[in-house]
Amino acid sequence: MRGDAAGSWNWKRRNPRIDSNAGPQISDSYEISLRTIDDWRYFLKYVAHSATGLPCRSDKLNAWNSRMIRSLARMAKVTSRSALRFATALTVCFVGPVAAIAATMEPIRIDGTALPQPKPDFVSLMPGELVEMTVPLTRPDLSSILPKSTATVTEMVLAQTGQQSTREDVYKLQSGEGLATLLARAGFTRADASAAINEVIGRASLRALPVGLEVRATEHGFAFSTKNGREIYAIRDAEEGWMAFTAIRPVERYVAYAQGIIDDSIYRAASASDIPDGALAEYIRVMGFSVDFQREVRSGDAFELLYEQAVDSITGDLVDTKLHYAGLMLSGKQLGYYRFDHDGTRVGWYDRDGQSAARTLIRTPISGARLSSSFGMRRHPISGYNKMHKGVDFAAPSGTPIIAAGSGVITKSGWLGAYGRYVSIRH
């Protein structure tokens, strides 16, 4: 089978070409031409045996083959876009005493109503009427919904009920004491304490109140802070009775940058630069995976931190710190790690090449310490015998923070004989 550039196909190369546009012809074969006029044009031409429908050339009298009619019907099912038109005549020619018979097929036009319709929307078939729905908004910030805390409970009582308080005292929760006992010490009756606690229970867990919790109380109510930067207020209204609600402590956030030169230890140098303990502890933890603070840090090395700090707008106290960059110039070599939050689930630290700072264990869990006893055989300081020392001892000034060498489970904590304060972590 061969095709030419005009789109005409012949079954055999030796078969003569038949011009479909020349009208009826006398030939020893017949031809069927189908042309679809649209953006595309198809010219399907072939010569077929009258009895078998197979490609051939015959000198005998041929008769119309019904098999070819069925083939033509199948061709008519092919559609191009919106309409199907047969623009070319169907020509059938017989050889011999039979005259040529030409039958012209009229164009078939299909309007839009006869085309297949799309499947109707299931919702439109249901009973009822369609209504418009608004797209849900994003979760609002709690600071735009909850009230702001005040410097004193007296101010909150006055703002909520219009009552004026004559006194306000601070009470600390003692060991073995509950909130009801503390309220009794503050001068509240048992009925008032019970009613106030019933309102507070839905907003805070009273079983987890820490020892030393400060509760500010007046004759009309009290308030205490929680760990998430919120305060629980319980106020007694003269008409409606006790009510409790949550308020947010107003917090201001600042971005700070600090740098310094290490002289004796990085801990002392950072303390001299007024770096918050939380940011410094995070800095040592991040750098501890790559730097041995005991052996590699030298006098003259420089450090730098970029951190965010949250300050209570009422008291001015530091609420929280967040380290964003940790840098260290170590013997002329620059180290730097950047904070990256993984979808709010975990925090990673990476250098500018994308390499993570995290390792299995940090190299030195304490900053500015000296190695007082290494791993291996040594003379026991008490018994005087040589004995295997299965650890590494560091000596540091009192108050130096100690960081866990890696993630793990605390198996023991407390006082342990000659060890003193002892914490055991299984990594």
C-alpha cells in the first residue's frame, strides 16, 4: 500500500489512478471516494474485488458488493467536530454491456440538537433550591479575638464589671496545696471558691498547676498565668455571679544581633554580651555537633548570633527566644548554620550548601570546660588502684549550662553519692 502527498492511497502500485472529480467513468474496476470537508481532509481510495472485497484488478464483469456498502456505512460514522458532509460523488462503474451508473449521495447535515448531550449535574436533579455558600476564611489569630491582659486584676475587674477593688495581693501556690486552699488563704469563702473553680476548669487543667504559681487576687476575682502566654481570669459579677475567660499577654517581638570575641570561654563571652540564656543554649546545641568547645575553640575566635526575642509588654520580662542564625569563626574558618522550619513539625539547621548540622551526638556537651579525666585506664582518686574509666569528665565553673549530647530518655535523675547531682540519659 502506498500513499502520495495529496492523501490518496492505492492498494497496489500497478493499479491505475482514478480521478474522483471527473464524474462517472468506464473502467475494469470501481472506486469509492469519501471526503470530509472541514479543517481536515481525508481521501480514501482503493480498488476492490466485487465478490471478495480484497484488493485486485479484474477484466471481468463486476457486480456491486454489499460488503463494501457496509464498509461505507461504517465510514459515515466518523465525525469531524460539529458536522459531517459527504461532498464527493459515489461512482460505480461496470464494464461490458452494462452502462455506467452514477449515484450521488446528498450531504448529511447534523444540527446541534442531535449531538450527544453532556451528563446532567447530579445536584440539579435533587429536590430543593440552590443556595450560595461563602468560602470558609482562614483560622483567625487568637490575639484578634481574646481580650488583652492587664497589668493588674483590678483593671480587668473594672473593665468587665465596673466594680472598684480596694486591694490586690499575690499568693504563691505551695507544695501539696490546691487552688481551693489558696483561694481560702486569699479570703474567699468555700462557696465562692467552688463556684470560681467550676468556671475555671473548662479553661485550664488545675491538676498540673506548678508549685510556686503566682495568683493575683482581689476581693472580686483572681488571675494566674499559663505556660502558653495566656492568663486565666475569674471575676465575680454582682448580678451574674462568677465568670471565667482567657486573655492573652501582650507580647512584642524584636530581632537582635550579637557578636563577640572569645577570651576565656564562649559562655562567659556570650554572657558579657547580654545574650539570653535560651538563645545561647540553642547556639551551643547547634554548634556542638561540629565543634569541640574543649579542644578546638581558641582565644580570639569570634561568634555571632541572630535571634528573635519576645518581651512582655506589661512587665518587660523576656518571654521567649528563637535562634535564627549561629555563626562561629574558628581559627580562621567560618562556620554558619541557618534555621529552617519543616512544615511547623520540626526544626533543622543547615549551612549555605544545604548540609545539616545535626549529628548523632554533639562533640562537647558543655561550653568552656576543661577535660579533667579522659576515657581509659587511670589511677582511681579514692582507692588508689588502676581502674578502667568508662567515661569522660569535664570541669566547669558553677552555673555553666550542661546540654544533653543527643536525644534520648532520662533513666535516672537525682543525688547519687559521690557523683552529686546526677542525670543519666539513654541515647
